[in-house]
Amino acid sequence: MPTHLLSVTLLVLASLAFCIGCRDLDAAYLRLCARGIAVDTPVAAHYGMQQRRLCDPGGCGVCLPWRVA
């Protein structure tokens, strides 16, 4: 694969994330941290969602969102 295509492919992959709805973000945070998984602090998005982000072992992003009550 040409170098310029490889760098574009890696850039696109780095910006992708799987989103998995999660009703209890605090409990999920505690469980993941207890297993040694690094999880970002919660972020309140401007569109009414709170979310926590982490990366899977392969480097793919995972987002755990839920609407702010």
C-alpha cells in the first residue's frame, strides 16, 4: 500500500469509535477500573449526553454514552 494511503487509513481508523449505550456510567467506570482498564473521566457533550471513553486492546475507541438526566 502506498505510504500516503496508509497514513490516511490510520488517521481514519484512529478517529473511529464503537458506541455502546450504558445506563450506569459510574458502575461501568468502577468495574472497568477494577480490571485495570484505563477509562477517561466523564464528558458531558453539548447535545445532552454524558460519555466515557476507552480503547480496546487493539486500539479501537469505545464510547459509553447515556443521556444526562
